[in-house]
Amino acid sequence: MTAVSTQLPWYVARSAGLVAWVLLTASVLWGLTMTTQLVRGRVGRPWLLDLHRYLGGLAAIFTGVHVGALLADTYVHFSLTSVLVPFASSWRTSAVAWGIVAGYLLVAVELTSLARQHLSRRVWHAIHLSSFPLFFMATIHMLTAGTDTRNHLVQGTAFAAIGAVTVLTARRVVRDTKPRRAVPLTTR
């Protein structure tokens, strides 16, 4: 077996993990862009929501590829337990735990989004808000577990994404806490 073929699962795990993080980040940013109404009137709302859902779904798929490739890798030897149970991995225990918890949050957000029509808005929204800790946990995982953690492009992209999510979140919080003008009631 050649070196490339024995390392293929590791390269797939690395690339799928990075792609999953980029898709998750794009989904979070797109969701915030919609809810802060930065693109209001420019694009039809159904299209915006479809893109947001598509990005989130792809993030979940690539996360699955990432975990599957880790299980297939023969260098680190991840077991099913070490990729499903936080702190069970002997390799970068805390860093891997961040990713496992983020993975569970991703599954919760995606499943409840698929079942949104069958849930109350309050329940769906409460679970959907876990997208924020999900993003930050996935980012911590990427910056601490991966072999690309010292790559300046990866670090710069992560810090730019953290900044963008923070700014858009602050904008949304300010928008949501502003008192709304009361609509005068008219009597006939």
C-alpha cells in the first residue's frame, strides 16, 4: 500500500472537517443576515431560507464524512466511542470533546429544522438558538484539534468569522430589544 492510500482517510477527515466548518459558518452568517434584515428586499425570502437550510444540511453531511473518515483512519485509531462520547478520546481529549458536543448540537438543530412544522415556534426557536454555541464549539474544535491549527489562513478565517458572527449577533440583539412603535388603533 502506498503512503497516499494509507493517508487518504486522514486527508479526507481534515478536508471534510474544514469544509463542514466553512458550511456551518456560512449557514450561521446567512441566518443572521436574514434575521438582521441586511438583505431585505434584495432577494425573495423563500430563496434566502432555502440557502440557509441547504448550507446547514451540507454542514451536517460533511461532518458525517469527517467522522467516518476518522473512523477509517489507521494512524490515530479513533473508535466509535471516541468519536461519540465527549472526553473518551485519548487524542487531544478536550479538543475532540468540543467537536463531539458541537456535532450533537448540529444534529439537534438540523433535525428540529426538518421537523419545524410539527413543533411549536417556541421550542424550535429555543433549539435553533443553540446554533450560536454550536458555531463557537465547532470553531474551538477546529482551532485546537486539527493539524491545520497553526495555519495562518485557517486562524485568520476563524477569527474573521468569529468577528462577523459577533457583530451580526449584536446587531440582531439591538434590533430585537428596540421598543417597537405602537400602531395606533383607529375606531370607526
